[in-house]
Amino acid sequence: MSFDLDLSGGPCAVIDRAALRHNLSVVRSTAPQSKVMAVVKANAYGHGIVQVAQALIAADAFGVARLKEAVALREAGIGQPIVLLEGVFTHQELDVAARLNLETVVHSFPQLAALESWRGARRLSVWCKVDTGMNRLGFRMDEFPLAWSRLNACVSVLPQPRVMTHLAVADERDNTHTPQQVARFATLTNGLNVERSMGNSAGLVAWPDARVEWVRPGLMLYGMSPFAEQVAADLNLQPAMTLVTQLIALRELRVGEEVGYGATWRAPRVAGGGPGRRRHHSFLNH
Ligand SMILES: *Cc1c(COP(=O)(O)O)cnc(C)c1O
């Protein structure tokens, strides 16, 4: 026998579409020359991929990690360019990408070989990812010329593939690693006359040289500061998610009384005012 369990009234994450749009406008004014690939991977960082994409329909493209996220967007009627940031690995996935008119990242030789041996119904728009120092995904600098010429010769790839890289420590404003990555990317791409993409949220805010033809913000669209030393409001960002629930109890404690499992928190003072209140406030701002 089945029964319906009424779970309404529990905690609820409320998503503010106006905040999402406001944050996109902050990206636009920070990088006015760049096109914006709004990163909506991981269910739009937990905010709901379809609703977020609908709210951010003014973005120039959407970036997702997985094929099934792109499928969900297309099924919801999103017609924007969608970029598969992880790329694909099999002919079957390439067929789906072609059918849904997706763009795909090629970051490794196995992916390149899969493209070269594939004969699809239509050619794909491709981003070639180069590793300028994050050492996670992408062709190494010395592999890039070969990968680039093979991509350009590949019959399944549309002309003028684009080039991207990813910054490892863009959130550290005094770290020399980022200018090194930016310089390597410039050296590699300056003669190419193609569209490029480099900066995530931290990159596009903190490093003007990372604002090339495309920027790829994630965090800041959702109203999060990518920097440890600045909260969202410092960057004029608005939190897109608010948790709403019902308080089920309020208690007053005497100074020195402990709370909960392990008794790890001890009341330092009587309620109201003081430093405890401020700490609570900054938590909300993050
Ligand atoms: C997640 C991701 C981004 C967005 O990064 P944020 O720090 O959230 O702005 C950009 N590019 C790639 C390749 C990513 O994987």
C-alpha cells in the first residue's frame, strides 16, 4: 500500500531570478568587450539548471560539464550555444552533440582521435583546451601545435575552432602564477586570429588581461564572491539563493552553558549585541 507524505513546509531554497540577472549585468559591466558563457554545470551550482538558464537567457552561451545537462537544456527549449566543458569521448556522444547542435571542448588526444574517426551528420563547433599551468585538463603547451593542426584538418570540425584555458589561482590577487598563465596563453594564441576564453569569475574580476573574447563566470552569477577577502556585496553581487524555513525553537542560555552533541559550543555571554551577533551576520553575507 502506498501513501502520500506531505513534506511541504520544510526548508526551501528560494531562487531569485532578478539577482541572477543582476549578477549577469555585473559580469557585463566588468568585461564589456567579452561574450559571456554562463557556467551552469552541476545543476547550476545547485540552483536548478533549466530555471537558471531561462533567467540568464541573455547570456551568449551556456557551459555545462555533462552531456545530460545539455540535453536537459535543449529539452527545455534553450536555443543558445551550449558548450560541453568536459568534452565527449565516444561516437555515440558525438552523435548526440551533433543532433542537439552542441559545442564541445577537446582537451586530450583520445577525444581528438574520436572526432577524427567519427562521420557525423553535421560538423561540430569545437573549443581546443590548452593547459597553461593548472595541470588538470588540456593539451600541454608543447602538444598544442600538433593538436591544433589536427583539429583544423579534421573534416568533422567546423572552421575556426576556438581556444580556451583555465586559471588555477585567479582568486589570489598577488599570486604570480596567473600572469604566467595569461602570458603563456597570449604567446600561444596571438597569431591565431580565433576567439579565446580564459577567465572564470575570479579571473575576469581580478585580472583584466584574462578578459578576452569570452569569459566563463560561474560563482559570481549565483552571487558568490570568489575571493576569501571580499564578500559578495563588496563586488556588488546579490545572492541568488535564500534558504527559508521555520524556526522550531528559541532558547536562552546562561553564560557558560553548552549546546548540543559533544557540548562543543559554550555560551560566552548573555543574548543580544556583541561579537557573536556580528559573526552571524557575516555568515549570511557569504
Ligand atoms: C566551473 C568552471 C568555470 C566557472 O568557474 P567559477 O570559478 O565558478 O566562476 C569556468 N570554466 C570552467 C572550465 C569550469 O569548469
